[in-house]
Amino acid sequence: MNPILKDVERKGWSRRVFLRNLFFAGGSVATANWLTACGGSSSSSSGSGGSNAVFRSKFNTIGPLLEPNEDGIRLPAGFTSRMVALFGEPTLPSVDPLFFWHSDPDGGGTFRTEDGGWIYVSNSEARDLTTIRDQDPTGIFRQGLDRDTAQYLPPFFGGGVSALRFDAEGNLIDAYACQRGTTTNCSGGETPWGTWINGEEIYDGKMFECSPLRDGGEAVELPCFGRKAHEMVAIDVDHRAIYHTEDIDSDTDRFYRTVWELSDWPVADQRPNMDAGKLQVLYVPAGIDAAREGPTPFEWSDAIDDGTPQPDTVDRVDATIFGGNEGVWYLNGIVFFSTKSDDNIWAMDIDGGTIESIYNPENGVPGSPFDLDEEPLTGVDNIAMTLDGEMLVVEDGGFMRCMVLLPDRRTIPLLQLPGSASLTEVTGVAIGPTGNKIYVSGQRSRPLGIFPPELEPGSLIPTRVAGVTYEITMPFSVRVNPPLAKPLSS
């Protein structure tokens, strides 16, 4: 069991109430300090007053969202935005006039660089040149798209990964492709060894690994993650596991991990033998409804990993369906992941072997601290977390927001992008290494001022092939520790 949760039970406190009230309780610095304030003996520090300091999120100090700024973004007072990349436009003409930002930007992550700067990587979820998917709300087209179809997509619209590099002062100094020749690249995750793992969100999609550096090596395929509609990735060096999510059909989506033996992953922060990982799926014997009510034991079942698309194996393996599982993050012994089908966020205590829903809007969620009628999270998608357990959650549809979930389960609106939630979504949330920069995209949006006047609708123009990426600067910094970008090595 996670040592902090074990301490909770030893003191006679309710573990369930503890998790519910503190939200990201398991193992976070916020929790350790809360225990100290209540008489615990933890020596962990949030960096804001020593071991006896009670963690207070800086997000709790921000005010309500203001009217849209010049980028059309609603932000709290003191926050600013700038557009750093636009689909179809040369990102840095003076450096590379032939490099154009990709369409449909989706999952993103950040890396430190040796010169004191950083890199933001962004996937392209481009899958076709038409509006077929927007005209097909049943999702049949997406489910029917496989690699045989995808190979005929023009390379410019076929997905992949691109990068934006910033110097130590925050100036954009380079932009380039990290990975090409793949399709519908949805989300991914940074690795401790400085690379980016990302997958294709199609029925029989593959997983890949690339370097965030220019000329960092050719991307490689990772068969040990199975064939499925890949979403986000979280690395757990403590248990030699990589967790990954699936989003293709709410009736077949499952939660996965790839796990290694010590001999194949001997050094925690170095790349494991990617040919040796075992693919497994999450199974909750008591059922998902039991996990909604409180801590419930889980197990791992070995997946059928013979090249068969995972949706075809659902009836052949003991596993629990988690419809539309999207974001995933590992923090101090706890795996957090989101499910878009029910707008829940889950916490898995890996050592304790239990899972529970820690955010369920149907159970009644503490509202915004502002005097307004803030809607609950809707269309929960990718997530990003600070070292103190604060979670940034973007909405796929919903209200086009990025929200902060605080340790006490309150929601704080961080930003709202323009555009129709029925046509575009908020994607690519990531926190820069300085702790005061947030990167986020409007996936199928284009800003005003780039179309002839007769086409200007007075708001963004979402299309199937569009996308704009922003940098948000906050008036404070939060604690993060992205990895150092490195070349890809086998």
C-alpha cells in the first residue's frame, strides 16, 4: 500500500474520506504536508515553508475568467497568451521556410534542454482530408479506419509529431518534424530517458517512440503496446511499468499497462528493452460500479498480444471496460486516469492494489470558488499534473475549457478557448519546465484575420484540417520536473 495511505489507516482515519476530501491524496506532497499539519510525521516539503507547511495551491489565488483577449481566449487576470504555431503556416520562416505546422494538434509534452531552454512536442491527429468524421457522429468512419486505409493519406495530412524549441528566455528558436509516416497520432507521454512515446488512435493503431530533438534519430515502432486506438502514456519506473489508455468504442475500451522484468529494465531512468515488455489489461472483479463507490481491488490480466486488434479480444480476456479512457498520469505510487464516457477520474493505488473514482460529477462536485455557476468537467480528456498533485484537465467538447482540479476536489477554470465545442476541442495541455508556461491547442480551429473578409464568421473557423497552438504565461510558477530531451537510442 502507498505509505501515506497506510499511515492514514494506522491513525484510524477513513481512507475513503481522505481520498475524497483531498482528491489527489495518494503520495503527493500536498498530502504529506496535510498529514504533517494534522500531526503526522512526514518530512516531505512542498517548498513553501518546510516540512510543517501546509500546501496551498497557487491556482487557488486566481480569479474568474475575463472577457476574451485578442486571441479570443478567456483567461484570469494576470495571465497572457500568444499564438506559437498555426496549421499550414511556416512556424519560423527565417529558420526553415518549408516547415509548416501540422493540422489537428493533439497530445503534447515538454522537455528541458541542455542550454536552459525547453521543447514542446505536439502530435497530429490528422486522419483525412474531408469532414467525414464531423459528419459521422456515430464514429463508424473512425472505427473503420485502419492502416490499410491510412497508407493512402497524403503525408502532409497523415499525422506524426512536430516540435517547437525555445531558448532560456522563452524565445521560439526552432521548429521541425520529429516523426512522420504515421497517422492519427493522438496523445502520448514523456519518458524519463528523454524521448516521446505516442500512438495512433485507429482501430489497429501502433505505438511509436521518437526523440524531441532535431536530428535525434528515426522514430521506432513499439510492438509491446499492442494494436489498438492509443491515447496517453504514463511511465512508472517504480514498478517497471508503462500505463496507456484506449479510446475507440465505449463498449470495448480498456485500460492497459506494459510491464517489464528487472532484467529487462535494470536502471529506472534508462530505456528498457522494448522488445521484452508484457501487455496486460486492467480487471476489476467487483465491477466498475463498485470502484465508483470506494476502494476496490483490481488485477492485471495478460492481454492477447499476437497482432490482433485489441477490440477483437474483449470477450477472450478478463478485463473491465473503461469507456473512452483518455488522460493518464503517474505520481508517487498512484496512477490517475480519466474516462470521457462518464467524466470520471480514477486513482489506482499500485502497491495497495485498489482503484476508485475520485471525481464523479454525478456524486456532486464542490464548485468553483467564484460567485458563478461553474459547470462540472465535461468531456474529460488529457491531463497534466504538477508535483504537488494539481491536475490540469482539458475538455473534448464540453465548454472548451482547461480546468484545474485542486487537492480538495474543487474545480478552477484556467482558460477557455474560442470555437464551437461541437467541432473542435482543447488538446495538448502541458506545463513548461519553468512552471509558469502552459501549452494548449485548439485542435480544429483557426484564428481570425487569415481569411478574406467574406469568410470571416466573427469567431474561429473550425475545419477538419486546422489547428492553432498557444502558450499561456501565468503570473506564478508551479512545481514540475520534465525530463531532459535526448536522442533516441535502442
